Amino acid sequence: MGMTYVQKILARACGKESVEVGDVVEPKVHLAMSHENGAMAMNQFVEIYKGTDLEAKVWDPDRIAIIFDHRIPAESAKTATNQKKLRDFVVNQKISKFHDIRGDEGGICHQILPEYGYVRPGYVVVGTDSHTTSHGALGAFAFGIGATEMAAVWTLGHVLNVEVPATIKVDVNGKLAEYVGPKDLILYLIGKITAEGANFRVLEYHGDTFKNMSTSGRLVVCNMSVEAGATSGIVPADDETLRYLKQEAGVSDKLELFGPDDDAVYEQVIEIDASTLAPQIACPHMVDNIKTVDEVAGTKIDQIVIGSCTNGRLDDLEAAARILKGKKIARTTRMLVFPASWRIYREALKRGYLNDLSEAGAVVCNPGCGACLGVHQGALGDNEVALATTNRNFKGRMGNPKAEVYLCSPDVAAASAVTGTITDPRAGGR
């Protein structure tokens, strides 16, 4: 019986010829990532060694990445102190893949890992963040774990008790229409299968639409796969993966491509005609509360956010700048822009995108998670409504349970900024 892509990755990571759905395995980890919540993993890691004569040393410092992104610059003494403890830990453990609060190499963890070539096809990647699923865009089996599990990974170098997941094949064909992008595709899929439709499953993406999709777009889709309950979203590595890693991430190592077996067994196959999709909106307070933009057009918006680990890349900023260039954001609406990394920030600055956005009235902020969480930047007031290119709109997201958050693409966000209400970019986005 053939294996899915994830089964093949897990078999290799366990040194087995094959694994079956439901098997419990302990795969070796190629990369373990944490952001500021690495402080919790660090505390648990130290606890493991208490009462022993062993020195607390991580299994392989070159396979651990720690990136500060959630609360940068630090908004409180508590956050600053935890960041200091992690800096000391990084030095003591000789961890090389560390990205501090710096303008030359910082950014959101789910952008930094691909950008620096830390993720490769066939890797097992774990992170203390649910959106670690992003890295399936590069052909890795990437999933989120808790702080205690991460402490064990830092100690042992493998993940304990992983049940081989079943896989849902998502076959997408057709060309996405103008002003319709990967964000609309993943929102449509989540609406179709619901927020629990892929619980403990892997979403494996195929079809011409993905074959012709950039790595940036694939990152969007895999990032939000967790919003359908998926353990991981994954695009089997192909020529685009190689192009991105070699040309954009500067990887010179030999990379191996492989895919699922032709006779792989899928729990379900979902087929989507991408050419029929319209811009999608996730309405409060669930990511699977999906409507087309026309169904909610005219909804008044107080704050618009473009950025995050979902849609803060160069093509996202370009799309927004193209629509807003020479225009003005409505006086009743404020816009915050968060590039996903400083590398993207500098390139967007060089190309004039940030100038176009700021001249339209947007406030360009430092790369980071910022308003996505609302605990550090961009919190909403009571009864305010936000439209965001981020990935979650649960009650209390953006810092206020008395506010509402709608999710959309950068094109919809930019078009809506001009009118101050949710607006279809196809109605005049040029």
C-alpha cells in the first residue's frame, strides 16, 4: 500500500521503510522553533535536569531556532526579563539560529525560517506556535507543540508519541481571478470543511493552482490550515520550492525532491475549481464563518491591518500599495501595516510600497506580530470593527472581546481602506 507525503517523511525520520496511519512513532526533529514563549520551554528544560548530575545541554544547538516576534520591542518589564533570560540561554547553549530585536535580521518566526533557508523539504519541524503549519509550504511536516513537549525535544532530539495522521488530499485546479488570491482560497476551504473539518489530519495540497503558486502564496495556505483543525498543511516540494530556497533563501546544499506514492490512500479528496472563487471574508467570531465580499460589502470598518505571518510578505504589500497609490484612506478608518520581516520591510521601502502606503495614510509599524494579538500594538476599542489580513478572528482577538474582527486578503483590505467599509476590490481596485 502506498504512502502519503507525510507518511514518507515520518518513515524517513524514524528510520523505517514505511509507517501506517495510526502508528505511534517518535520521529527525529530537523528543526525546533520557539519565539518568546521559549521561556516556558526553557523553564521546563531546566526542570528535567534537576536532581541529576547531568549538565543541562540541548541535543543539537544548530537545530534550534529562537525568534523574538510576539512582543517587540518589549511592552513590559516581565516580557523584557523573559527575553533577557532567553538571550542568556541562547549564549550558554550556543544556539546559532537566534533572531533578536534587530533591524537587519529580525521578523516574524514563520517568515524568518523560510527566508533564511532553515526549513528544507522532508524535514520534521516543530514549533511552540500553532501556525508552525506554515512551513509545510516548503515540503516539511511542520506542526505546533507545547512548551513541555519542546523541552523534551530540546533534550532528546525527537518528538514523543506522534500518531501518524490520516491525510486529506485537496486538489485545486484553475487560475485564480484578478484580486482573488491564496488567502481567498484557504478561507473558502475552511468555510467548506469547517473549523473542525481536518481535526488531527494533514491537508495535502495538489493541482495546477498550487503548481503555479509562489512560495509566498503556499505559506498563506499552509499557515491557515490549522484553522481547519489540521495538524499540518503541506505542499509536496517541487521546482518552485527549489527556486525559492536557492534563489531567495540562498541555500546551496543539495535538496532532494520526492512526493506521495501514486497509490497513496487518502481519507478524503476535496476538489476545488479556483477560477470560480470570489474574494472571501471570515466574519466574526469564527474563521469558518465565511461569506463572499459582496455579502458583507458596506460594513463600516474602524481599523484595517495588513501584515502578520499570513499576509505580511512583499507581494502582499505590493498588492495593497498598487490599490492605494495616489489615493487616501478614509478619515473614519485607520490602517496599520506590519511587514513580516525587516528584509521585506527594506525591500518594500526600496520599491516605494511603504511610501505609497504611508502617503495614503497608513501607519507602517515594525515587523512583528503586533496587532494580530492586540496585546502589544493595535488593540481595538469597545464596539470597534477591524478588517485584517491576519489568521484569527476569535472573540478577544486584537485585545478586546467587545470588538469584532473580519479576515480578508490584502486586496480587499486596501480597497476597503479607501471607502472605510468592506469593499470588493474588483469594483475599482485598479
